[in-house]
Amino acid sequence: MKLTTSYFGDRAVIAVEGDFEFQGVKEFRNASDAVFLHPNLARVEVDLGRATYIDSSALGILLVTRESAKKHGVSLALMHVTGKVRTVLEMARFNKLFEMGS
């Protein structure tokens, strides 16, 4: 998995490329923790457009990130969610917990 973090004013984007699974959870956690330290942050988007797979540990870290966003008063969205990744997220009912864009 490869992560890229970008900032656009008060919005941060964490882009995930490849398989989002257990081996990348710590790296994702570090990236999301760093994002929440950004001043004047209003929105975080997790760009899953290049994610090819997502496992249960990745689902767990997304829930942790959701709680961090709430704690910091920041909105969180999962973006560019398509294919198998969308199927897994919908099966886990994440579409009820997160804003999801395609």
C-alpha cells in the first residue's frame, strides 16, 4: 500500500493506493494522526480511488479515524469508492456511517 497526504486549504486528502490491509494500518494511523494536527482543518477525505482491496483491519482503522474526526470537529468522507472496495464497505454498512462519494 502507498499513502499520499495532500492539503488544500482547510481540507486534507489521504490517498490510498493498492491493498489497504493489516500491514498498512499503522502507516495509515500515523498519516491520519498527523492530518488532525493541521491548523484550521475542516474536512478529511480518504481517497480510495486507487485502493484495490480492503480488509477488516482497514475497516477498523477507518472507524478509529471517524472517532478522531468527531473529536476534532472535522468532517470525514470516503471518496472515489468503487468496485470491490465499495462492495466491502457497503456489506459492512459503512455507507450508513460515512459520507461516501464515487
